[in-house]
Amino acid sequence: MTGVLDTGETDLPTIVCLHSLFLDPSMFDGLTAAAAGRFRVVSPTFPGQGERVGDVSAPVSMETCADDVVTLIGGLGVGAVGVVAQSMGADVAVRVAAARPDLVRAMVILGGSACDEPPENVAAFSPIADEVQRNGFTGETLETTMAIMFGVTSRSDPDRAAVVQLWRDRIAALDPRLCHAIRGVIARTSAVDLLPDVAAPTLVVSGTEDVARPPAWSDQLVAGLKDATLWRLTGVGHSPVLEVPDLVLPRVLDFLAAAS
């Protein structure tokens, strides 16, 4: 599979990291550095995003992405892996863990959910996909995307200005063809009925300022899973791994280590 980052330490337990819409595997660079010597980190790029943006010409379903991830994990030849998934990545991870519990030892879900998009959100977000297709990420579209991806505290904190600006620049440079991935996320079906099929112990990380996947959606996720722990972070938005890495990364890695 193209677009896969792999640190390659076959003698270490493996973590597969699944990225957000609008971001890419580099969102896990901090986790990869923190995991050095403890885990092999593998992070694929989803179809229709990053270097795979030209692979598709229609909305990309979460099921298609899940099939990709199942193929990837199976091809690693390492058995069950830990999974770290944010936002869209969580939509995919739930489907993988439900369909193939033998492949997922433990999961960490950040800024995620299992539900479909409410009709009012579909109505609000669909014009964003149309505008991205026409003009890319500029002006109000860029500002809206940043407000989705980072909490208000992070966007107003001088100490986090560098990481917010880094991702503003990267999002501004995204290919307009990302519209197909956006439409796939907006049109995703609910996976709530799959949650009882997930066997893996799961840490659910939810920010109080997450407007894309609000806290109530994380509560629903935890309630539906057999073995889930909720960690709610005050003053954090949709991207905990980027907004408060010093807080989040140690607990994520310790949680996965305990399950290895």
C-alpha cells in the first residue's frame, strides 16, 4: 500500500495510527518520537488524502478505508496491534475492530465517535466540501477548518501558536481534490450498532472544546463499548494529540503498553 509510514522495528509491539480528515500521518510525529524503543509505529494515508489524493474521484466510504487498514495489518504479519485513531481515523478503527477483533489488541480513540453526522451538520458541512472543490482551503473555509480541528483555547494560547500555525499552513496547501474525502466523512453511516462487537480495551479521549465530535458523542461511544475508559480533557478541542501532546502521549503509550 502506498502512503504508509513505518518505523520498521519488527522486534517491538506494533501501533497502527489512523489520521484525521484534513491532517495526515505526520500528525503522529510526536507520538512516533515518544514511542521510540517501545513500539513500532505504522501510519497509513487514507485514500483520497495526502499523497493518495488522486486515487479517487468519488466520496470515500469509511468501509473502504477500513478494508485498506485490515489489509495493511494483515500484511504486517505481526498478529494483533494497538490502534491510535483520531476523528475520521476513529470511524475507521471502530469498523476494523468490530469486523476483525483478532487484529486489534487495544485502541485509543481521540476526538472520535461512532455515530453518523446529524442532518443539520450535513447541511452545514456539505457547502464546505463544495467550496474546497472550487477554491481549495482559503478565507472563511480555512478559518472554519481550523476552528473544527483546534479548540478555542489552543487557538488563543501563545504557547501553542507554532503548532496551530504549522497546521494552518499545511491545511491551506491541501489539494482541492480532498473534497472526495470530506464528502465521505459527511456521508458516513452510523457504526453504533457495531460497538458490541469490539473486544479491544479502549481509551476514549475527549476534549471539552471539541465542536466536531462533541463530548456527548464520546459518551455514546463509551456506553456502547464492552471495555472502555473515558478521559475528558478540559480546554482541549478536536486534536488532543497535537494540542496537549505532553499530557496525552505518555498516557496513550502507557495504555497500549499495558495491553501488549
